[in-house]
Amino acid sequence: MSHPAPQQSQTTGNEESQEPQTRTGTGMGMRLKVRSSTLSPQQIPALLSKLEALLPFSIPLLRRIQFHLHHPVSESARVFVAIADDDDDDDVERGEGLEEEGGSGFVDRWLLRAGGEEAADSQPWIAAHIDLANAGQCQVWMFASWEADGRYPFSSSSTVTDSSSASPSTNNSSSSPSTTTTSPSLILPVHQALMRQLFTYIHTSLIPALPTTPPASWLELKRTGKYLSVPYSRNKVLFGTISEKLWELFPIGARTRTDDGYWKYLFRVASPPAVSSTPTATATATVPSLSMSSSGLLPPQQSPPLIPSSSLPAGYTFGPMLPTHLQTVLDRTPIPRTLETLREYVSAGIFYRDDEFPIGWGFLGKDASLSSLHTEPEHRGKGLAVALAGELLRRQHVVSPAVAAAAEKEMEMETETNNTTVNTDIATTTITDHTGYTWAHADVSKANTASRRVMEKLGGVPMWMVMWTEVDVEKVVSGL
């Protein structure tokens, strides 16, 4: 079902935070304001340019917005930004000569600046893709500029090689929220002010439009035993794949469900040939050298190798996942997804001989992350999972069902080598080319050693921890 495109740039109701914030830890003491706005379709390419300049740290939000541009979205979908305004004019402190304006004018000027123009700490900002339409499923992807600040390493970096880590803490009730936090020294008042602006926008501008009773999709998730916090409340919002550098900004007392035991695996994938631009093609940015570790970019020794090409053993072929196949996938997992959501994902199946049902499958989520990789037990040990994962990662630029369907049709015509190449005529999303490669990612439970081995056989490197957390936004804005 097609939905209207997102609304144009509009008043958020809280473009300028009037509460002064004293920035600490930067050698400056000044009054800070936070400017925020939702973006129009015309403004989004400029944000994508900033996000591309901060790859790979920004990859979940970048890919989610690219999906947004090439797929029908619900009326509630928004792309939101909040930026710290660090004007240190003395008149600002006295309240004299201050230009009062909405957030949109300030945001326009900020968007016009090149992605890497300002220093990492000069003007912190956050961006988010928000769609509250699917209660119980992932509703917010976000990125904060300081996630890419190399001066503050990820606290998990010293435990990357520990493959026997404890299992993730999966809490499905409000009685036992995760207590995992990041180092307090990383979080500055300006970071808290930016997050407060995001929470306030969701609470005041989006939540009032939601039903007070559970929608049919939420009831179906509950009926089928998916991960949910009960009872239903429209104030509960699920944030996905949140970097460990941001965990402390989600108050523990407001968390109603948390999964915090996942590694963010990064891969480098050979870039597809250049494609023709489209009206919604994303802007590309000049990406600094990988050797610039001081800027937060990965040093060469940490950069994953390009994923190897893989072929399937004799008798196995790739093929499309049909609706009946998708229903079986849903029935086998507690992850809160509906059939409608799964149909939106890019998918691939592995079929054995003439069987009509796949013996393996995998997906790319709305943020193009590798998801729900599975091989039936009797077919394991043949390298099928590695081949399937590699195939999906190479197809990450396929971000709409229409394009995916065309690619799947081509898969049916592949040769015995099973080395499928997506037709460049149907690849519609621009991908930043880092000297012949682009980034891909996956979120894998640190307790899932089998999946972690698959990721590492593909050249994936676990770089930081992420969590999914559902928070009661009303509790957050009311200060708990």
C-alpha cells in the first residue's frame, strides 16, 4: 500500500531551546542554544552528505534515510536534526542583539556547510529518522556527531577479541531495564540538551497523533509471542542499533525494554559501477583518508578487508523469497516484525535442487544491515551462510522492493557459477565510493558464536556495541 510522502519542512514546536547550557570539557564557557527542525525532501541530500563524510559510524542512519527516499513511507515519517548553536558573542549572554529566528533558517545554513568543514567538537549535532507508525517495531534510527570523534574510543574496543562474552541482556518488561551505561566523562551538557530536544519533539509533535489503544499490528505481535513490553502505551518508542557512546543518554528509569548485547560488524564491499543519477539520488561527499584516525575514521589496521566472492556448492541456487516463505520466517523468530515489514526488506533465499521451499535465507533491514541469516541444520557446514551473507551485503544498494524484485528475477537466470551481479540499470541509490569500496554492516549478538564466525569469514570486524532500547518518552521529558 502506497502512502503519501513525508510532509515538507515544518515547525517542530521546539526549534530553539531557550534553556542555557554551559558547554564544558572544551575549554570554553558560553551560553548554548539548540536549534532543531524536520527536513524537507529537498534538504535531505545535504544531510546525507554530512552522514557520508562520517562513515562508517553513521551507516545505520545513512542507509535508513536512503531507504526512506526510495520507498513509500507513512505519514508519520520524519527526518529530524538538532544542532548546538555555540555563538559566543558577549551580547548573547546579556540577551542583547540576539537574532531570534526559527530553527529552519539556522538549519539551512548549517546544511550548506561541507560535511567535514567544522571541527569535531565545535558544533555537536544529532540527526534521526523517526516513524512511529509501527508500534513495537524499530521506530527511530539516530546518529550523533560525537560518535565519530576519535578522541573518545569505544569502551568495548578492548574486548573485541573476546568471543566468549556473556549473553545479551534481553529484558521485555519495565521491571528489569538494562543498567549498561557508557563512561560519564563522554557525555557533556550539550549532548544532553540535543537529546532532550529530540525526545521533546517526539513527545509534543508526534505522539499526540498516535492512537491511545493498541493498533492491530501491535496486537498481532503480542498474539504471536514477539518481544514486546506490556501493556501498550503510545509513549513507548523503540530506538534501534544505538551506539554505546549514546547509551547513557537514555535514562535507565525510562527504559521499558532493552537488548544491549550486540556487536556492530563492519564490512567493506566492492562498489558497484557508477549509476545514473535520479531526482532522489543522494549527494556524495569527499571522504577523508582512512589514515586520519584522529578524526574518528578507522586506521588502516582496523579497516575490514573486502568481502571475498563466494559461490554455492553444486545443487544449490539463490532465489526469491515468496510471501509463504516470509510467513515461515516470521513464525520462527521472536523479533517483533510483521509480514508487511518483512516484505519491505531486501531478501534472498537458498534453494536445494527442485525444492520449492528455501533451506536458507537472509535479509537486509531498513538500514541495510544484515538480518535473520539462517540455514537449516541438515545443510550446515557447507559454507552456505557465508555465501548468502556475502550475496546480501553486495546487494546493499538495492533498497526498494521494486528494485529487489528485478534483482531477484535476474537471480533466477544466473549461471552455474552463482555469482550474481545486480544490473546497474536498476541500482538507483548512490553509494559513496571509498576508493572502490563501500561500507556494509551487521548487528550480531555477542553470544551467537556461529553467526560471529560467519561475519569474520566474510572479513567483518566487530567495532563497537549497540543496543535496542524502548523508552517511555513521557518519563524522559518529565525528568522521570
